[in-house]
Amino acid sequence: MQTQTHAAFTLPSRHTQLFFQATQAAVNKVLDETKNEDSAMISAANAELRRMDNLARSVPQLLPRKDLRLTHIVVYLFVNDAPLQGTIHQVMLEQFAHLVNLDGDPRTQNIRRQAYLKLVDLRKQCSEEQLKSHKRWHEDYSKFRRTVINALEGIELFHKKRYQEALPFLCHAYSMNRDLQHKVHRWKGFDEKLLAYYQRQCLLQLNEVAITQFESEEDVSDAMTVVNQLVLPCLSMLFQTPYQDDTLAAEKMRDRWCSILGQEVAGVCYANWFLIVLGLKSDLGPTTDV
């Protein structure tokens, strides 16, 4: 079987460790109910498959109040109609085969060994494309969880009015989520409209902070850093979303900055710099107007 050191660096093993308590509970339950150790692994795996399938059926009704996709990778697979034989069965076997916690008892160790042998056999039956698909499902689930983590961190910081810290989390979450949502399965990502809303509102708030600093302080370097590193990249992203509210907000912010930067601040005209970053001008030739 895979050693713990090697397995720890693979996504299947990481996903096994995330849900080890559910697997351990399934093993304990089946051992309490049967004395036949040879059939215990199959019984535990089938029981978990039925439980995950039932949870997956509740996902559409419970979102966005509760996201059962986070409770287990197999729930995520079921709700997205992943292939049963090539992906779902393989991932379920991994939950038992990679769980080194089962090695502490001879009976549970035997269950892990059986799972590992069945996993090896199943992988031999899979085509190269099925194996690649299995890997992509693990990668998608990992990206989904990272999207949720970044989104929640960004939303929490937003409500604390820490907009400069929140925006990178929200933009990163939105970018990863768009990659997931562009795939054919509906339930692969986070709530896109909710993410778009927070990204837009956070940018609007941070933009106001930057404008206030720019207009009220002699040294505008901090404001320009915020604009250059955060406002402009995110502003460009807003023009690429499918939401009209994003486009309107981006146009409003762009027009306001163009108006402000057409004026000299501390003897410096920043209009060309801003327009070039936005792609509205192609060179830095001298000018007296916007």
C-alpha cells in the first residue's frame, strides 16, 4: 500500500484526510453490525455511497443557506453527475485505502488492505482518459474548496470594512470560480452572483477610500499604490463579467478617475498614466488635456 509519506502529497490523500471521521465512523458501524470482515469493506463503502447520494439530492434545495458539497468530495461528485464507475467508486475506495488511521487495529487494517487491492484493480480497468478525468475531478474539488475559503475570508473582511485586505481574496475567489463555472456541470462552483456583488461593492468602497486620499493628501503615493495594485486590475475584471451592474460600476469609476486625474495634483498630471493602464491611450506623449 502507499506509504503515508508519499500519499500525503496527493490530492486523493488530502481529500481522504479531510473526511476521515466519516470513513472511520462507517468502518466502526459496519464492524459492530457484522462479524464477516471480508465483506465489511464493501458494506461500509456501499453505505457511504448511499448516504452521499442522499445528501447530494438535497444540495439544490439547501443552497445558499447550507452547502453540503463541503461535507464530502463524493457529495460534490454526485451532484455534478461525475462518472459512477471511473470516478465516484474510485474516490470512495480511496477514502478507505488512503486512510492510515485504519492501521491501528487488525480488523480495520484488513478493511484498508481490501480497499487498496480493489482500488488497484479498478484503476487497471480504467482507460487513460478515465484516469485523467478522475484527476481533474480532484483538482476541481480542491479549487472549489479554495474558492469558498477565499470568498468567505473576503466577505468577512469586507464586513469589517477592511476593503484593501478583502479585495484580493474576493478577486481571487471570483477568478477561480469563473474557471469552475465555465465547465459543463452546474454545481461545480460558488454562487457567482453573490461573489460578483461582493467584488463590485468592495471595489467601489476601496475606490472611494483611494479618491479621498488622493484629493486630500499632499503625498498621493499611497493612494496611487492602491489604485495601481488593486483598483485597476479589478476594474479591468469588471468589464469582463456578464453582469450589467459590474459594467456600469466600472464605467462610473473610470469616468470619475479620468475627471480627477485631468487636473494637476501637487503640480503633477496623472491623466496619461491612468489612461494608458486602462488601455485608452497607446503612448506617453505629452498632453494638456484628457
